[in-house]
Amino acid sequence: MSAHPEDARLAASGPRDVTLYTRPGCHLCDEAKSAIAPLLREFGACLREVNIDADPVLMERYGWDVPVLFIGSKKAAMHRVDLEKFRRQLQDAGGS
């Protein structure tokens, strides 16, 4: 399996760069984005949304498993977001 440009982008992500893999019309994606917005502001994290429908490789990879959230290069959540866990993951990502 060849590397995808998105893999390199994730690998180079900062510790508080959050990536949301989504697709248009995904209500769970919209809920996840709304739910994490206050935590992103609190921790000064940057959100990047990626529409998987625009990329056949990402469509194959994630299919109907959206939303998928990454913090830096680590998968943080899929389908639904546990906000307390997400908060801990953001805290841990910032180091000490």
C-alpha cells in the first residue's frame, strides 16, 4: 500500500492540530464538530476538516466510519466523541 499525502500531513501535524475526517450531510460529524469547538478554543487547538468524499483513498479508508478525529498523528475518536477523554487527550498532547 502506497503512502497517501494525507498520511504525511498527519505525521507532520503539531501536537494540538486536530483533524476531522467528515463528509457532507453527516449529522454525527456536525455534532462532533460542535461538541469539540469549546475544547479547541480552550486549548488553542487548530481544526482541519477533511471531506473524505473528495478523495477516493480516504473514502475507501474511512467509508461510513466518519467522523474520525485525530489529535496530531493519533486517532482520538470515531463515530462519537467522549468529551472528557478528548479533553485528556488534548491536555496530554500539549506535554508538560
